[in-house]
Amino acid sequence: MIELKSAREIGLMRRGGHILSEVMDRLRTSVKPGMSTLEIDTDVEEFIRARGAVPAFKGYRGFPATVCISINEEVVHGIPSAHRHVKEGDIVGLDLGCIVEGYYADCAFTLAVGDVPPRVHELLDVTRESLEKGITECRPGRRLSDVSHAIQTHVERHGFAVVRAFVGHGIGRALHEEPQVPNFGDPGRGPQLRPGMVLAIEPMVTMGSWEVKILDDGWTAVTRDGSLAAHFEHTIAVTDSGPEVLTSKTGGSARAA
């Protein structure tokens, strides 16, 4: 069952989302070559707790850290380590969430560290743009698969592939609620979007095949063909006047977050 959120509940999720927006701003300037992924994780946890929130991922189904940090061919759920260091030319996916008074917010983005080839910049741009396309569809009366179709169409138009193994989700008092939000599919299907729905939309896109595999750590998902991958995510409230990006300082588009 899809739970519709009250204005109070959305307000709590907005508070969490604005904390995450601050974290994303911080990470865009703080992630540098030579940093360990554990250093990044420690800094984010301290920041979230200092703002009065609780990290959403730490301990979730046994995950050992605050941030999923996924580099290059890693798609999602990379585990921070003191022995893994960011290098010039890497692309780094950062997926994080927090809890405010029992309500979750969730976001992700991928950044380039230093110089990367133009096609890699395009991968990041297209993945972010596909999220924007999906957000635009989050309006009362649209169908859930309209979001999915908008993402897939934009990604494939540019010659990239959408990962099938992981999807977006409803969010609220739990990190993962109904409905699932695939990043692929035909339009006009699934439940009708209604005010009060809150969705975490998160396209994961590769430069090669959409197939993935899980490493021996039981968490880290990588592209099966070793191609680079990008991941962007926002928490979106469906309102009478259209989508509100709760994990954005402005409530507007993914680009403005």
C-alpha cells in the first residue's frame, strides 16, 4: 500500500532533505584526490549528527557506514574504507540519507574528481538530466511509469544504458516503501500519482551494458563489463502544484540542488 504523507510529515522530510542538500554542497568542494573513502564517510556522519539528524544507512540491513561511496565501475553500495583512496580522474558516486524525527530523506550524486574525458562528463550530465526528466513527471494524474519512461528515453537517446537491478522507491517512515520506481518501462502504467506521495527517484546509468554483479563483500554492485557508472537521486513530494524536491535547498529542479 502506498502511504500518502501529511503536510507535517513532508515538513520533517524536507528538514532532512535540506540537511542532505548541505552535505552535497560540502562534498562537491571537499572530495579531493588522496582522500580515503573512510575520511569522507566520517566527515559526513559528523556533519549529519551535528545538524540533529541521524544517518539513515549506518546499520541498515547491516550496512557498516553512513555513505555508500562507489567509484568508477561501481554502481552503488560501495563500502567506505581507510584503504580506498580517491584518485585524479575518478568519478565518485555518493549516496546518503538521514532521519529527522523518524522520517527519512535520501539522495545521491556522482562527481568527477579532476579532469575526465568528455564522454564521461556526458555520462554524468545525462544521468542528472534523466533525473530531472523523471521529476518533471511527478504530477498528480500522471502514472508512475511515466517517470520511468522519461528517464529511460533520455538515457538511451544519448547511447547510455539504464541499470535494471536497482530501482527507486517510496520513502517516509521507512527508507524503502511502496511503490518501487523503475528507471525503465513503457508510459501510462502503474498507480496514478497523487498529492502526498513521496518518492526517491534514482537513475543509475552505465557507459556499457546495464548488467551488474555483486562483489564478495555482499554489498558493492559493479558493472559486469567494467564500464563506468553514474548515480543521481532526489526525494520528491508530489503536490497539487507539481513536484517538490525535498533534497534541494530551493525545492526546484535537480540542477538547482
